[in-house]
Amino acid sequence: MSTLTLLASGEDKFTPPGLELFDSPPIIPGVVWFTKPVLLALLSTLIVVAFCWSAFAKPKLVPRGAQNIGEMGYMFVRDQVARPFLGKDADRWMGPLLSIFLLVWVWNLMGVLPLLQFPVASHIAFPIVLALGVYFLKLYLGIKHQGLIGYFKNMMFPPGLPKPIYLLLAPIELLSTMIIAPFTHAVRLFANMFAGHLILAFFSLVGFWFLFEKLTPLGAPIGVIGVVMTIAMTGFEMFIQFLQAFLFAMLAAMYIGNSLHPSH
Amino acid sequence: MSVLAEVTGSIGSIGYGIATLGPGIGVGLIFGQGVQAIARQPEAYGLIRQNMLLGFVLTEALALIGLVAPFMFGK
Amino acid sequence: MPAMSEKKIRPEDDARDFAGAAWSIPSYLLSGMALYGGAGWLLSKWTGVIVFTPIGLILGVALAVYLVYRKHGR
């Protein structure tokens, strides 16, 4: 939609989409904060809640329909995300982990659904909120299970290293776990969705420009290439969306697991 | 001597783009051959894992230095 | 503290250790570079000698590589 408004300015040269692709006007005039990403985020929450409700509210012994798919998703998260890092605590943490995984995946899928076409995670606020939530949970659990001093001692001074290098290496460990981990947790999701959205917008603009806006005999093959690349990159992008959702949930499970049982 | 061709704009990002070639191939080789080695001799998993991680960290170091270099050397 | 039965390492523990190591490596590298590169940058701003910044960066990288070697490579 916004691509068409870009071209309506009547330009002569092909200009690739830039950062204005991510600006959204408010939907209800006057309510400044209610923009399209906010609407899509609310819609994603509704979708996840509705799906989980219809799958797990009245479970039958032999699953059919939504419960079947819901159980496949649950087993996937439990076996690939929760159990490797949480061990026997996995079942207790399935609620947050399943919610995080499904929410991030639906957020990302908004980027390829027709007419919606905006990956919610490409506004950095959304991944930051989730990553901060996991970060504070990690801190709280680590301090609760290992004590305030013990938590930092286990993190910065893992046993088995010769004494002198502790001085040099403890700050690296502290910085890595306290600052870099939540930062990369959020930015990994944001950067992948941001770049994917830009790629899709670029190739579809190439196809649209050279096939519809300025149709010339020389430009038409470029337009066809643009359309083919859009289709290919959409498929690739859907795989990346699933992978990034899985990775986000997996890292959340890893951080929680490291707080519960310190790695030794 | 007149300028025939020129590359303008963000040369730092071009530099980083070229800098990802080497580590990309390197990391692919490390893990690809690591997986092959595990497939051939699963008992040696611990040994292979240690060496894979060592090789990975050295290669990744180059990639990250390439990321920082445009900021260090300006433009 | 779980039992120290180091003889048999279960596959899921192996996978978890490997994933933990693999994801911590870029963060160790980044934090080493940030810490010692930042220190080198501050030092070079204070003294005026520009070369401290790259020295700090390379030192951070070397220390991070050494940390990974001691933690995961033995």
C-alpha cells in the first residue's frame, strides 16, 4: 500500500524504498499512538489467544483439528526449546515459552500476509520489550536461586581457570551476560525482520516499476526478474521468520535455564 | 589525470560487505567439516566440538573486526 | 549442585552445552571488543595518541579468544 503512495509523487527515476517504509500514520485521527504496527500487534495477540483457546480449552483424548496442530506446536516447543535447556523444569516454563514462540512467529508472519504486510518486529520497540522481559526474569531468577553475590560470582568467576586471568576475563563475562546478551537478543530479531521487509519492498518495487509504472521493452525483463525475486525472497523470508521466532524462544529458554542451573 | 570511475557514498558498508566473504566461507567450512567428522566417528564428538568452537571463535573475530573497521578508520 | 557423573554425558546435555557455547562466543567477542576497545578509545582521547583504539580492540579480541579457549577448548 505504501509503495503505491511512494510512486504517486510522480518521479522519473527509480528510487529504492528507504526508511520511510517504516513510518505509519495514525489510523484514528487524533489518537497518535494507534498506528498500523500497534494494530497488527494487537491482532497478533488475539490470534495467538484464539488459537490456543480453541486448541487447548476442551482437550479430547484423540486430538482433532485445532487441537492436533496445537499439540504439534506444543511438542515442538517442548522438545526443541524447553527440554534441552530446562531439563525437568521444562513443563513449568512451557506457558511463557510457547507464548513467546507463537507471538513472535505471528508477529513475523504479518510481514507476508497480503494487505497487512508489516512485520511487527521491524519496529525495534517490540523486540526490546520482549527481550527486556526475559532479561529481568533472568536476573530475578538468578538472584533468587543463587543469591545476589553467588549469582555474579558464578557468572564472572567460573571454576577451573588460573587465578591471574580472572582479573582480565571477569569484566568480559559480566559485560557479555549483562549487556550484550539482551541487546543481541532483541537486535537479532529486529535486524532480520527489518532487512527482510526492506528486501521484499525493494524487489516488489522493482517489479511494479518496470512492469506497470514505466513499461519499456528494455525494462520489462528487469520487471520480470523483480517479480520472480519477490516470490523467491518471500519463501525465504517465511523460513527466516520461523527460524527467528524459534531462535528467540530458544535463547529465552537458554537464559532462563542458565539462571536456574548455573553452568559449571 | 581525470577520474574515469568513482565509488561514492558509504564505502564503509562496501568494505564490511567484502569483509564478510572470508568469515562466511570459513565458518561454513568449519561446521560443515565438523558435522562430517561427527558423522564418520560419533565417539569423537567431544574432541570435534572443542576444535569446532575454537575455529569458530577465531573466524568470527575477523568478521567482527571487519564490522568495527569502518568506524575506526573513518568514512 | 547435580551429581558429578562426568562419565556419561547425555545427548541433550551435549546439545545444550554446544548451543550455550556457540551463542556465547559472539557475545564474548563483542563484549571484549567493546570493553577493551572502549578503554583504548578513552585512553586515546585522553592522551591524544590515536593508535590506542585499535590496540585496545585487538587486545579485546585476543582476550575474548583466550577466554573461549580456556572455557570451551580444553
